[in-house]
Amino acid sequence: MVEWSAAERKIVADVWGKMSIDEIGPQALARLLIVYPWTQRYFGSFGNLSSAGSVLGNPKVSEHGKTVLGALEKAVKNLDDIKGLYSKLSKLHCDKLNVDPDNFRLLADCLSIVIATKFGSAFNPEVQATWQKFLCVVVAALSSRYF
């Protein structure tokens, strides 16, 4: 179990409070698919992902990005049991979707980049350290079924 200080809890809540799911989610998923094109193999039903422009303009990418951030919101609100919260989602991604668990880390990195770009100096090293801790816990929870 991960220990969260009151200051860390506040930082995670503050970062989340400044985010727009409709903006950040699609940008983070699009960045993943563009920067790491091999991740596109899990999104075959999304249609044309052959260029950065097609990824950025793809409504299915946008919708799934919102879905991903909607699931992340649940972790923000349940810091004390992220692993339990994501147990079914981990099972789905492992057993049915066969997603490489390293892709969770790549998406987390893309999300951090999008947030840093959006928030600028407000995403200072202290905030980033806490946010990275949060994302590491999320990634570990989503990867738990694999190990």
C-alpha cells in the first residue's frame, strides 16, 4: 500500500482540478499514438491513424482519451485503493485485450508531458514528483494482472 501525505493528496487533487478531461485526455492519447506508433495496433477499429493529422482528427481517439481520463478520475478520488479499483481493468487489458503493460507507462509519460505543457511553471518539480508518484501507482495497478 502506498502512503500519501496530506500535501501529496492536495497536489493530486489540485492538478486534477485544473484538468479538462475533454482536452487533456485526447491530447495524451493522440501523443501516445503519434510518438509510439506501435501502440496503434491496439486501436485497429479506430480507422485511419496513418499520420499525426489523422490521429489528431480522429473522433475515436478523442473519445477514448476522454474515457481514459474518466477512469483516472476514479483513482484521484480513491488514492488508498487504486490497485483494487483497477483490478478488473487490469484483467481486461491483460486477458482480453492483450495490451503490453509497458504501454501504460508510455501513456502516463505522454499525459505528464501534456500536463506540463498546459500548466507551465505551475507544474514545478514538487508537483511533478507527486504527480509522477500517482501515475506510477496507477501504472502498477493496471499492470498487476500481468505479474
